[in-house]
Amino acid sequence: MKWSRYAAILFDLDGVITPTAEVHMRAWSETFNSFLTGRPGQPPYTDDDYFAHVDGKPRFDGVRDFLASRGIRLPEGTHDDPPEQDTVGGLGNRKNQMFNRIITREGIAAYPGSVRLLRRLAEEGMKFAVVSSSRNAKAVLHAAGLEDWFPVVVDGALAAREHIAGKPAPDTFQHAAALLGEPDARCVVVEDAISGVQAGAAGGFGLVIGVDRGAGGAELRAAGADIVVKDLAELVDA
């Protein structure tokens, strides 16, 4: 790795900096399996469904895409629908309610290897941003004690407010690069989701690093990752 070629690192959060991807997976599983219980003929929701239809996407897109994969149609509703309502908006908010319950109950800690890489790259003078589809990104960074590392956070709430297309479009990463004052070609994208790697590959960034937390190394490479690692600690001495 020749880090001197790059000026900024744009990190996804869930599954890259913190193991919140595991919490998201649990929250989605509980939400969707509870929902499917009342629908005859529907097999249970699985981790394969998560990686194929939900991982890395804005919350309501994940709801919409999973339901479409099962041939289920619900009213769209709004993003303010109550969690108990069987709409796309309500189901998405039901999942978010479950996620926040788990985080509040159990807390969150960053991956040690990710913290090691942050410290190493800070010594190189790199700029950092978090680019996450989650609307909970700032709360997660605060809970993990990492908010001071990231002067720029482009999350699902900001993307919705400013009408920025979510992953797999590259727009949120490009927005973060602009806020850091760096050209896309001088930025590195770090992602664990297929949709996030696709976003990095589509944006003309200098390097796309895939972190294989379950999506699969071959799948991340096929989506456009230049490098795939199991943990960011592998890059500390690279």
C-alpha cells in the first residue's frame, strides 16, 4: 500500500468500523421473521436474504427490495409511519426501533483492527469521513467513542434531507469527498457491503477496499473491490 497516493479515506460504518452490521442483521431478522410469521407459504428470512437484498442500502430501500424478492406488496406509507403499521415505512421503522433497543441494551465497541488503522493513517495525515446508509451513524460513533475521528459524517438522515442518492450510487461518497475538500481520485473507499463496493467502483475513486465480514471475497471483487481483506488490521503494516 502506498498511502501517500491518497489524501482521504471514506469509511462505511457498519461492518467496517463497528460490528453494528451484526446488530443490523439481528434487527432485520427479528423484524422480517415476525412479519413473515403471519404469511402462509413464506419461508423464514435468512442471512442470505440480508446480503442479497438489504446489506448496505438505505433502510426503506432494503425493506422494499426484500419484499419484492418474496413477491409481497405493501403500501408505501411514509417514513414517519408508526412501527406497528404494515407499510414499507412502518416496517422500516419497526426495524430501526429494534436496532436501537439492542444498541441501548448491549452497547457497541469498534473493531480493534479498524482503530489500529485509523491511528496509523492519522499519523500519515489522512482525512477521514464516515459514509453510511444508516440514520443512526452519529449515535453509533458516539456510543463507540469515535465521533472525534470523523469531522465529516454523511449518513442516511443527511442523504434524505439533501436528496442525495444512496448506495449503490456513488453520490454519498462523492458528497463526503467534496466536504473534505478532496477530489474523488485521491480518496479511498472502504466497504463491507456489495452495494457499497459498487458505489465506490462507480465513483472513480482512487481505491476501493472490500472488507469481507460475510459478503464473500469473490463477490466483493466482482462488485469492484480492488483489494479485499478480512480485517483492516491487515493494512496497518501494508
